[in-house]
Amino acid sequence: MISNSSTPDEQIDALLAGRIAAGDFPSAVYLVAERGRVRFSGALGDAVREPARHVASVETIYDLASLTKPLVTGLLSARRFERGELELERAVSAYLPEFARGALAGVTVRHLLTHTSGLPAWRPLRISTGNRRERVLETIAAAGLEYETGTRVVYSDLGFIALGLLLERICGAGLDELAAREIFRPLKLERTFFNPERAFLTELAACELAGNAYERGMCEAGGYVETGGHAETGGAGGAWREELIWGEVHDGNAYFLGGAAGHAGLFSNARETLRLAEQFIAARTELLTPETCTLFRTDLTPNLNEARSFAWQLAATTDSTAGGALPPDSFGHLGFTGTSCWVDAARERVFILLTNRTHTRTLPFVNINGVRRKFHTLAVAALERDGDEAT
């Protein structure tokens, strides 16, 4: 079990307060844990500024965005791997016949998990499918490959969307149902879910003020054209969202797919994100075997442009947001909304930083990777300093 007694760290507080004042993000919640004990945690700023102010707390729930990839899709995939239901070197087409075409036939499960499939990084699926969810897999397959499979790492939302659909296909249940049954309920998580209920609204951090303005700009820049007019081609709620995104997933593709997808859609707070992260640590997991947990520290993309493990990026990657304070076999992931989670499994340390950088911010959003690296440096220093004082 996790001990929840902790105190803020003055230097981390000062770093985050400074970036809030500079306008990088309106709120930040952080948590630093070691061997099941929350050593440092704190909350600063406003989880919501418009339409009304809500101060952030350590219990504030954030849209974790792409942290969904390892914490749900990666974890569910690891459980299928343990049971022999999913083979890393098996062709995706063995599970999804839609992939049995041309060069796609050579794409394996490992390629999806490590972003080495060759699939494009992103497509606006609502537009690309003609607003037909049942066409998502065939649309991803029709996109083809942008580079030779296995030759480099190119981060791909489409790859993890396909992986999520693969899990649904072999398990016969939706991703949200699988996550609740196999992860959330066994871990007794109460503030972790897809598609938050309305009752949680005032406990949620808000996202983009002007709907999907950022993604709409991407579509315009990429030449994607609507068919049938906005009123007919909208996502789960109709046309392009133009109002404040608060209480529903920020990512447009996840929204189109009903709020739960293999690449995005997960909501949680810092303490329950820690519970999820600990499932990837051999000494602390409750859902996996210690042997499986070695995969998360293992470089599955040697000699490529990024060091990738099973659903995670490794700190050995040049310019990773781990910074220089975490060892090379640490693993982590980022979320577009401003979230991050890094794990030093050898020392049983977890570093979580949750922000909502997409709220009350004019485009473009600020790149906060430097803040993440500094956070890890200060957090490791605080752990070491606290340990020295205790001896």
C-alpha cells in the first residue's frame, strides 16, 4: 500500500510558481514517491480560471492525455502478453485482418508498442472516416506506412489507437470496460476513469478554452477538408467544439471515438496515477509478474533514434524529459495537456507532474519540457537531501 504522508518541496514549489506566473500553465500538481511512500507533493495555481475560478489541490483530476498509452493500453497489453493472448513478434494482421495488406502485413505488436510501425503520427479520424467510427481501422490501414517498419521511431497516435482496438477485438469488450474490470476496480481507484461523470466536474482541471482550436488549425494547415458541413460531420457531440473543454477528453480523436481510446481519454489525479505507475515496478506491482516488469526497462529499439521499451520511452533517449537526474533505464511518458510520469524502477521512485497547459492559453501552447527536466532534477535532489538528513 502507498503511504500518503508527504510535504511540499520549496524548490519545486518555486519552480512551478514561477512558470505559472510566466503563463506556461495555470495549475500544477506534483508528486514524488519512493518505495511506496509519497515523499513530496503539492498543488499550485488554478485548475479552472474560466468560467469560474477553482483552485488546484492534490486531489484535482487531470486529463492525462497520452499517459493513457502506457497506463491503460500498455498495462492491458502486458496482461494479455502474460496470458499468452498477445505475442510481441506476431503480425498485427493475425488479430486485425484490416492490416493484412501490403507492407502493413509486416507490422507486429512490438512495432505498435514501440512506435516503429511506420504508421503516420496523426490523422483527424472524424474527417478521414467521414464521421463513421466503424471505419477507423480501415482508415488507419488505408493511410499506409510513411517509412519502413522497424527502421526508426516515429511517435504515432494511430498505432496506439489500433492497439486499443486490437485489445477490444481479442477481449470482446470496450477499452473502458476492460480498464475498469482489470485495472481500476482491482486497484480500488475512485478518481480514475474515462468519460468523467458530471458530478466530478468541479474537481476536474479544465482544458482548451476555444474547443479544438489547436487541432482545427492542424487540419487547416494539413489540407484536411470537411465533407457534408460542420453540422453533419462533428464528433461525439456534433460540429467542431468551440466552447471550453472541461469534463470531457481534450483530444479530438479520442472524443470522436467516444472518450475512450488506446492513445488518450484517461482521467486521474496524482495519487491514483501513482497507483497505476507502480504496477510497472517489479517490487510493487499487484497486476503483473516481476518478470514482465523487466520489459518496461528494456530497450526494444536498440540503435534507433529513440530508446523505447514496452509502451514507454527510456531515459536513455537523447533529450528525453527525464533529464540527467534519472538513470538511463528509467521510463516515462508525456501527455499533450501538460502531464508527465517517469519511473525509476530500480529505486522504486515515481515522479508525476500534472499541469493543464492548454487552459487559458493563446496558441501556440508552451513547450514545457524544460520545466519537466528541472522538476526531475529538483525532485531527485530533494530525495537525496531528505535521505541524508534522515541518516
